[in-house]
Amino acid sequence: MREAFEKWALEQDENLTRAGGHEDRYAYPRTALLWHAWQAAYAAGLERAAEIVEHIQWPVGNSAAGEMAAEWTGEKLREARDAIRAAKGE
């Protein structure tokens, strides 16, 4: 995770320096950088959640009732996926 953050930060032309030689501490990155990093991580997490919901498989019964239940489940999962993706724009 840290490597991904540092790669992203360096792409933003940020100078990341370690604070006091500690591997997990940085010397005061700009607030805007931290905010954009959080937004990017949040969006990536939401997209991953949407992908999981999108590709989940659910059982389909052999009866008409089972098929109806599977369709309802699929509809609700698609709604959940869409809601997750919509949250990325908030």
C-alpha cells in the first residue's frame, strides 16, 4: 500500500522525505496531496467492491420459484453495484 501511495505521490511531483528516518512517517506532505491520496484510495476501494458484487455467482434453483428468486437476487446485486459506483462520484 505504501509503495502505491509513494508512486502516486511522485507522479504528482511531490517530494516525499522520511521524517526522522522512520519508514512510515513523512515530512509534512501537503494537505491537498493527502486529500487526493485519500480520494484515490476510496475510489479504488469502491470500484473493487463493485467488481466483487458484479462477479458474484448465486445459486439458481430448478423450479420456477428458484428461478424467480435468482432473478430477484441478481436485480438487487446489480442495484448494489450501481449504488457503490455512484458513491464514487460523491
